[in-house]
Amino acid sequence: MMNQNIKMEKFAAGLEYDGSDYHGWQIQKSGILSIQLVVEKAISIVANHKVDIFCSGRTDAHVHSVGQVIHFQTFSVRENISWLLGINSCLPNGIVMRWIKKVPNIFHARYSAVSRCYRYIIYNNITRSSILRNRVYDVHRVLNVQAMYHASQCIVGEYDFSSFRSKKCQAYTPFRKIIFTHVYQLNKFIFIDIEANAFLQYMVRNIIGCLLEIGKMKKHFSWITYVLNKKNRFFCAPTAHPCGLYLLQVKYPKIFQLPK
């Protein structure tokens, strides 16, 4: 049993990972490979005791991140650079801890977050990319980026996003507030950025699925409003493939002074 007089310190850390080979963030009862499982093991080795980690938001299977934030508590004393280098030496090549910082006990990676930002990357070309395999979503037909942009603006605000949630979603309420959306093209790449206070399960990918239907000119850009108002997953487009999705950034109050 742990000595109750031992002082526990809380740390926040930023993670970057290629989700291609992982079945999402959360540890599964079946023991299949997950980001959480691998990272907890690495931190526990350096801490020299079992460590539980908490994330800003669970990413789906094969989804990537350049901005995931976690926190954990430990009674072990290490310099920040020792934590960073030690943990990274225990992580596989597809996962890296980019920064680590001691935070006050009131900090929570999930509940202290103000918003989450996701980016979806489409490679819009007649042929697929071999180098970017599993890191972008290939679309071989020309997409109407302007229509996709106009559609994305229709969902900015606080709404009931039941039409865009997974049937397995266990969130208490379907209401979420989308703060910002943008769709733009650079050469053969189309980027879709979405920022919200929080997301429902599969919400981002279901929104992307609708934007793809609109970009392919199968639907008018206003159709996304129709889907939103239906509040029923049945009326939504197929869920977009996870390979092009990245957790880009998690924003927190300035008082925590976390690295960007």
C-alpha cells in the first residue's frame, strides 16, 4: 500500500502519434494495442511504479495526433528532461512525447480543456500517394472546395449534433459548440479544420463525410443544415475514413501556461 504521506506531483505532457497501427486511444478489455496502453507502460517504467494517464480526448482507431495532451501523477522525482528522454526511449517510433510540464492539482487534461481542434487532410489527385499512405485520405475526383467551405460554416454554433454522433456514443448530451471551421486547398491537398468545445464519438468524421458528399456535388451545401436539423444519424453521410484525421491542438486557460 502506498504511503499516504508521500507527495504526489501532477504532470501534463504533449503527445504526437501515428495512429495507423493502433486501435484508438483507449485501453480495451481484449488487450489489443492502443495508444493509452503503450504510453502508460512507458511512463510507468520511468516512474518505477504503475501510472494511470488521462487524455484530453479519445481518438478513434487509426486517427493521428500532433497535439494530444495527457496528465498523470507520480511520487517519483525526475528532472523534466529526464522524464522526456526516458519516456521517449521506452516508446515505439510511432509515438513521441513532445513536452512535459509540472501542473497544479486542479489541472485535468480533459475537464480543463477549453476546446479541441481537428484537421482532416485530403489528397485530391488522380493517383494515390504511396509516401503519404495511411496519413491522408485519397480522393481521385475533383472536389468543389468552395461548396465544402460554405457547408462548414452552416454548422458553426451550438447545436444538437445527434445526426453526427455514433450509435454507440455514450455522451450524456448531444449538444456541442463548434467554434470555428475552415476548408481550403493548397496544391493537391485539401484541409478541413474544425474546432469545438468538445466532440461526440465519430462527430468529426461524420461531418467530414457530409462535406465530401457536397464536395463531390452529390448534395447542395445547404444539405448539411437539413442533416443537422433531422437529429438522426440515419440522414447523415457515411463516416469518413480515419486515416486523414489529426488531433491538431487542445486549448487550455492561460493560467496553466502549457506549450502550444
